[in-house]
Amino acid sequence: MTRILFVCHGNICRSTMAQFVMEDLVRRAGREGEFVIDSAATSSEELGNPPHHGTVAKLRAEGVPVGRHRARRVRHDEYKSWDHIVYMDAENAWGLSRILGADPDGKVSRLLDWTGRGRDVADPWYTGDFDATYQDVLAGCEALLAAL
């Protein structure tokens, strides 16, 4: 069983989008029994909130099922529970390092690094562009799944 945790700042836009996209990709590949997928935040700002309405609208428009979710913050003691901890941008990397400390097992990676693009996923909280975020998230999740 491969365990993947997607992480962004608030856990209402990008990380939840990645969680639901990845769940959909593994389901379509007939591999849902091989994975545990979740998402979390590096901040406490949105704790308990549902996914952003823009994320929900974009996923529904793409035919991606949106599951039940409430924003939560990643905890230090979770490091050992995940095989991959995948963040969206440099700020998330900094936040994760503060929460988790070191990454001795090399579990922490940036989503678009899996595609070879080596850049951050734009935050639709600031850009308002959920289409561009979806394209980045889809490409990253497809590359991650292909690698696994």
C-alpha cells in the first residue's frame, strides 16, 4: 500500500484538488486498492473548512468526484505514516520543514518535480485561475502515478 499526502498552505484549494484528482486517476486505473491518499495544510488558517468553491466547481466540471473533506494541518508525528509527502510550492516546503523537521527518508517532494517541470503549482487563492491549477495538478498526479 502506497500512502500519499498532498500538502498546501490552507488545504482547501491545491492539496484537496490533488487528493481528489489522484483518487480519480487510481480509480480509473483500477489501482484504488494500492493507495491511501489524503491532504493537509501547513497553516491553521482554514482548519475545518470544506474545499474552496472554485476547486469544487473545477473538479465537477472535469468529472472528478469530490469527496468529503475538512481542512486539517499536517502533524510532526505523521512523517512516518506516509510514503510520499507532496507539496505545491516553496512556501509549503518551508512550512513542512518547520513542522516535520528533517526528511531523512526522502519522502518530501514538490508535485511538479515529478513532471520534470521543476516549478511551483500556482495558488488559485491568489490567481483565481483554477483552470491553470487543475492542469498543473493533473500533470503532476499523472506523472506521480506513472512513477509508482
